[in-house]
Amino acid sequence: MKSFMDKDFLLNTPTASELFHNYAENTPVLDYHCHINPEEIAKDRRFDNITQVWLGGDHYKWRFMRSCGVDEKFITGDASDHDKFIKWAECLGHAIGNPLYHWSHLELQRYFGITKPLNKNSAEEIWNLCNERLADPSMSVRNLIRKSNVTLICTTDDPVDDLRWHQVIKDDDTFDVKVLPAWRPDKAMNIEKPEYTEYLKKLSEVSGLEIQSFADLCKALCVRMDFFASMGCSVSDHALEYVMYAPASVEEIEKIFSGRLAGNIPSKEDELKFKTAFMLYVGKEYAKRNWVMQLHYGCKRDNNDIMYRSLGPDTGYDCINNYAPSSQMADFLNALNKEGNLPKTILYSLNPNDNEAIGTILGCFQNSDAVGKIQQGSAWWFNDHKIGMQNQMLSLANLGNLSGFVGMLTDSRSFLSYTRHEYFRRILCNLLGDFVENGEFPYDEEVLKEIVKGISYNNAVKYFDFSLPTS
């Protein structure tokens, strides 16, 4: 029997252990997609207790607690932080097979020096130990980032954001980790939303352009892209139901847009035409600016109406959507490509059944612009567990270039979640170790070192063209 989460946790062969400890373990972290609040970095926030760090906004944990039958009072309600933590500890003690068990204990080990399993019996002791540790100035937000060996963070920012906190961080020479905005224009695209016209008023105000047509919208977006670029942005991100392709004429798009300004909600067909035109336009602009386009799709959001009305979005009521026609995604990429407008693109599907479709589409649009110009993104959200990560990397290895993969991201709102990079790297090294130990790949130390460091860090530095040294 192996010891619980020891130094060789998830490393099942001598080769896997060597690859991780020699090449992956101390390689820096580049977090090119997350939902961290830049204001908290700018202000170097301190946390009063472990509940604030762990349970505030973490819908992964909230979902599991609900599955354990915990009353909402102890999840998002008015129970004390202490009582919420105790309930979480009781649940975690039974989370066998769930990645939350591994993530939580990696965080306890790396940031708090606690190796004891967290459960109902150890909850009170660990509550006190964590809170005592958090009282130390070394556990401020900036110090947690430094402790995690992070070199660069890309947050998620709306086109109307003033990026004031990014400017504060940029002007502060006491913090040497780069914190850059990433462009997330979903609200500018989601023409079907009731609040769409109100959002356009905000976009008009910050861009200095009155938006009365789709052409005006495009101009306003360009103004804001230029501003984001001046703040170091070179990454975009989109949350899509699926990557659609429903082309329409300029005149038809203008008619759809003018109808929406007049208060008419478009039909589903018109919505898809508008979104196609929107994505084709911004894709062209990304290519012009050498920005990376990230496409996250395959999620059906806010499924529980009662809880949505009570708590709002991003509270743990989303699920995998199994409708994502790969033919339309291929047609969308092709439409950009044939005009010379296809940017570097990362494709993430929430449905693991899409792995092979993505893997085959990638190969249709690769060229010498970049290694893996079109990437399959890391196992995302409901898939960032051991099996999901293994399957995503195996599929990419089988159908494409695993060695050119840009690797892991946190996709998180927590400053302790950088241990997910360690979790990913252990799974990566175990997979590569299996290839070697099974005689499927030679034990060539230099090549293996290059692959491990590349996927862990160096590939992302090169792909995103960040001004960082490689490891």
C-alpha cells in the first residue's frame, strides 16, 4: 500500500517519478486563463480564515456539498464561516474519487504544511491551524502567488472594464509577477439577452462611439481592443454554447442588429447568424493583432431556475451540453483561414466526447505560424480530474502533437488553486512514464526533459508570445 499523497503521489513508475521531480516539479507556473479578481492582487488582500479562501465563490465545492445533502445555509447562506468549514470538512472526508479531495489536500500540504487528512474528526484542529497560518503576512495574496512560482497571470475582463486595477499592479514595481487582462466580449455578442441594449450603452460610453449599427459595434470593439492591447492584453476568450457557423450577408446582419436596437429579441436562427458574424469579425481582428483566441464551449448553464433566481449565475448549476456540431466548427475556422484571418486558437469542449473531433479538426489548420497553431485546450471544468486529463492528453497524442501542447491553466477564482498545475504535471509525467516503461517510447532524457518542461511551461511562453524567459 502506498502512503497517502506522498512525494510520489500519482507517479506509478520510476520514470514518472524522475520526470516529475527532475523537470516538472520546480518549473514555473504560467496561468493564462483564470477568473481571479485583479483588485485583490492590487490591494494584496489578506484572508481572515480558511473559509474565505476555500468556499467563497467555489461552485465546485458547493456542488459536492449539495450532493452530500448539506443545507444551503452552510453553502451560500448565512451560517458562520466556522460552521461552513466544518460542514465542508465532513463532506470532504467522504469525497473518495473526487478531484476535490486531491486538490484540497495538495493545498493543505503546500500552503499550510498540513499532511493530516481533513474530515469531521480533524476539522476543528485544521480550522485553527489554517487560520493561524493565514494571520501571517506571508499568506497575503501576492505572497501566495510568489510562493506558487507564478510568472504571469491572465485575468478575464469585459470590454467595458476600465482595467484600473491592472494599471495599479503595472505601476507597482514591488510586485514582479505580470498580471495582464484577457478580453472576454461575451456580453457584446449575446444579442438574445434581455440586458443587451443596456450593455451597448456602456460600450458606447467607454469607446466614445454611438452604436447604432453592427458596423458601429465593430468600431467600438476595435477601440476597446486597442486599449486592452495598450495594457498588455494578447489573449481573448469566449464562452459559446457551441462554435457555430451560420453565414449571412452584411445587410442581413445589420437588419438583425437594428431590430434588436428597436427592442426585438431575434429568432434562434438570426441569433446564430449574428454571433457568426461577430466571431468572424473579432477573429480577424485577433489575427491582425497576433492575439490568441480561446473558445470554451459545450456548457448548458443555469439549469435550476429556482436557484438561479436566488443566487444568480456561476453558482454550481451548469452541466455538459452534448450538442456541438464539429462540422460547423470546422467551417468557422475554414472561413477565417481562407481569408488569411485565422488566429492562434485554443479549443475547449466541456463534453469529453468531443476530444477526437477536436483532435482531427486541429490537423486541418496547422501551419508554420506556430507549433500547434490550433490547440486542444486542457481538460476543462468537469473534466479536470485524473481520468479527464489522461483522456484529453491521450487523444491529443493519438491524433496530434502532444509535445506541442500548451498545458494547464487554473480557470479558478482561488489563490490556492495553483496546485492544480502540480496535479496536472503529476498526471502528465505518469502518462509519459508509462509510454517509456512499456517500451512505447525510448528513454531519451534530453527529449523527455524538453517535452515535460514544454508542456508544463515553455510551450505556453512561446505560443502566447509572452516576454518571459523559458525554463
